[in-house]
Amino acid sequence: MKTTEEYVKADGVYCPVCGSGNLECGPVQIDNEGAYQPVVCNNCFSSWVDTYKLSGYTEMDECTPPLEEDDTDHRKYDQPIYA
Ligand SMILES: [Zn+2]
């Protein structure tokens, strides 16, 4: 059987038990710890759960956060002055 390291190095595309690429992947579940995906080998019928960790972000579409309302005095000078 392959170790976790060998399995990750192969990008998890082969069964760690029999080496078959005939895998069936279930739905991905995500929580604060990471993501999990159940996998079943269609060749030897072993089953396990792939684990994923957050590694960063990509394709940032940055928006400007809305200005926070505050009641400090300097805001009064930003208002139009009606004399
Ligand atoms: Zn297998």
C-alpha cells in the first residue's frame, strides 16, 4: 500500500491499495479544518477520504469596502455648508 506522501505526490489519482486509476469520488465537504472528499476504488473496492488544506487564494476580484459611517467631527466639514 502506498504511503500518504506517495499518494499526494501522484496527485491522488491512483488507488493507494491497488494502484488503479478507476476511482469514484464523492462530494467535497469543507469545514474550518480543510476539505474532505470520500473516494472509492472501483477495482479493489477500498475506500478512503481525501483531505485538502487551504493553501492560499487566487483570482482575486478586489472590491472597495463600503465606507463605515462614523460620527466624528471631521465629517461635518465634508458636508455642504448652508449659510
Ligand atoms: Zn484499489
